[in-house]
Amino acid sequence: MDFIFAFIVVCQNENGMKVFISFMCGVIVCSLFLFGVRLIVPALADEPLESSENTSGLAALIPDIETIYRQALLMPFEKAAKKIYDPDIAEYYSELLDRAGLKSDTAVTP
């Protein structure tokens, strides 16, 4: 209801009608543009990249955060294992780390 009232107020003079028609044409053109982009983008996604060498080169520059995190997590446990001199306790500690998945040589890396 408010839209109709605003339309009547804007269209009372000649310039108001031109502004309203221009606005509606702009909305229609932008809508058609967005609709066209939605149709084109999925079609472009199916095409393979021609320069896959460049992307693999850039990916090699990114540090392996998972490895850094795992090393930071395991370092205190490995240092503690080096300070255990009793063979029974060292064996128990090693088995505990294995069962908990905190041993660096048995770490699962995807």
C-alpha cells in the first residue's frame, strides 16, 4: 500500500515519471545481468584449468600447518620420553603414547 502511495507522489510530475521508469529499467537490466552470470558461472566451473603448473607451484609455498601443529604437540612428550631412564617405565610410557596416538612414528597423516 505504501508503495502505491509513493508511486503516486513520484509520478505527479513529468520528471518523477522519468526517474521511476529509469529506476525500473535499471532494476530489470541488473536482474538480467545477474541471471546471465548465474547461467555462465557453472559452465565455466566444468572447464579444466590450463595453467595447473602455476597453482601447484603456489601451493608448495604454503607451509604444512598440520605438520607444524603435530610437531609442536608431540615435542614435549618426546622430550619427556628421553628423560625416562627406567626401562619398565619407558616401555609403559611408549605404549601409552602409542595407544593415545601421540607417537610421532605412528602419527596418521592423510
